[in-house]
Amino acid sequence: MKQTTHTITNKIIFSLGILSLMLSAWPLFKSNPPGVFSLSAHSDEPISTASTPFYQEDFASHESTPEVHSATAIELDNNDIMAFWYGGLREGHRDVMIYQNIWHNKTKQWGKERSLISRNFTRDSTFRYIRKLGNPVVTRGPDKSIWLFYVSVSVGGWAGSSINLTQSHDDGKSWSPPKRLISSPFLNLSTLIKGTPIHYTDGTIGLPVYHELVGKFGELLKLNAQGEVIDKIRMSWGHTSLQPVIFTTSVNDAVAMMRYQGSAPKRILTQTSNDSGLNWTPVEKSELPNPGAGIIGLVLDGTQELLLAFNNDEEEREDMSLATSNDQGKTWKLSQVIEENRLPEPDKNQQFSYPWLLQTQNGNIHLLYTWHKNHIKHLIFNAAWLHKASTIDTTQGEQ
């Protein structure tokens, strides 16, 4: 029987994936000691210890596109918040673009979102055909410029992804042409992002990434001041772990947690490093349930307390919850249930997913996440609210 073009293409992609997986076990770069972690950028800033609980919610997106997903955010020099996400007709559609919006600290309101990066802009800058765009992740560079990473796919599905980097030296007013990171030894395929980047005292940046072609496992890329990949560290192995989130708890110690894509019981995976991320213990299942969905976390400034945003359920994304740990992630306390929408029949268009956490210089915590696929929801709260008994009406709708 004559094979279709689609079948032949799939076989080629599968064969390339096998070879890519084999080569990914080989060191692409010279493995150098990664230096030590740089702890919170706010460690020298006064942190609010207000005892009065504070909580506010709104939406960062305003229906410019039918669907939105995968928010990321950073604090600007004037204490405003700049957020990014991807949006379009639906995930993976050709019209998907990376969007940007700013939350103004003085007015406590969002501006109007604008499209920032398109397929064609990425194509013209990287000289490659671009089929679709995905997850953005933002951080500060060593010179305090803004580095925005995002995923692009030229062929196949998300497993064929590459990572691109664009930079801004004027707090997001203008951006450099994106460049493609060289992160894989064969065809530079199947590197994706979701977790918050980490920083080292030598000015390099650690970018948590994951591989999804044939296997599913986490990696840590180390980037120099020019945004070039100079090292790659394997974090996990096999077919069930992805989207690492790293908590740096000292200059040498870190806890990583990962999304789990395996059999029941479905739990968030965890592992540790005591040499600044150069080596990692094997992943283990934590006590926290999760339906194989995105998570995010941070270490609260001035403390050793870990804060995690996640879906607290093994099957569905019908809640958004916050948990805290005071023993390096060994045990967790459910602190707040932000959303809960338990339905008789699960509806993927009425779910909550892909959270992003950010703590600002005044100590307030910002949480962004995908709300029912059609909005990016934004919450602001302080530590006093986080640790008080939950009183939020989880049935409240859009404002």
C-alpha cells in the first residue's frame, strides 16, 4: 500500500526523535561548575510585614483573542508589572501571537494588551519556517535588560519545539529581533520552557527546560551574558517528568518540582541539588496531587518558605490552589484555594491552569493563570492573606 505523505513525515520525525534522544544523553557542552546561586534580587529591599491581609483580583487580558494561555510576568523599574502570554483562535493555531500588557502600580489597573511577537516576525528573524508559537517565560538579564524566551515549532507538534530569545533594554518599549537558542545536539529539536529562570553570582542564567520527543525529562540550560547556551545539565530521565520548577534555598541548595505524566497515583515530582544545580537526586513523588498540569513556585523573600501554585487534584484542572512548605519541600500545607469549580461532567473550557508567581519589591505576591481558556486572571495578595484562614468566595465570576 502506498504510504501517505503524512505517514512518511511521522516516521521521519519519529526516527529523528530516537536519534535526538540518544544524542541528548551525550554532553553537548563542556560541563563546568555552574558557580553558586544568586538569591532573591529583593534581598536588600525593605519587605512589607503588614499584618492586615490584602487581596485583589482582576484580568490581565481583555478578549483580544478567543483563547489565551501560559502567562509570565516581571516587575519593571517603576514597580509596574509587565505580563506576557500567547493568544489566538486556539492553541497551536497559525494566528497565535505573544501578547504583552502592563499593570500600573499607581492605578492598580491593567492597560490594553498588544501583540508583540508573531510567527512571521520570528520567521524573518531566525530565517526558519515557523508553524506555531507557544509558552513565553521572562526574566532579567545580568545587565538588568528584560529577556523574553518563547517556544516556536517548525514541524510536527510541541515535541518539535525550539526556544527563542528576544531582549529589551528600555523596560519593554522596544525589542531585539529574536534568536534561536542552540540547545540540542541534533537538529536543535524538542526543547520547551515553562519554569522561572534562576540566576548565578557569576552573571549566568539557569533556564529550566524539558524534552518531550520520545522521552519526557527535565534539563537545566546555562546561558552567558550574551544569551548563548554554554552548558546543559540533565535533571531527570525517562518518560514521565517535565516542566521543572526550581526553588533556590541557599547559594548551593535547591528543590525542583516537576509535572508528572505517568500512571496513578498522580503526584507532583520532586528532587534536590546541593551543588548549585550541577547534580540532581532522582525524582520522587511528593505528597501533592496533580492531574499532569503546569505548576509554578518561588521562595518568599526574607524567609525559607516555599510557595507553590498548582491544581490540587489527580484528574482535572478544576481548582487553583496555593501550598506552602517550611522544610525545603518535604511537607506541604494547603494555604489557599483560589478557584474551585467542580462540575458533574468535566469541561476543559471551564478550568484553571498554567500559573505564574512573582513577588515584588514591596513584598506583595502576584499570581497569573489561565482562566477558562479565555482570560489571563491576575491576583495580588500579601503574606498575611496567604497565611490566614481561607475566606475567598471561589464561585465569584469575571469582574
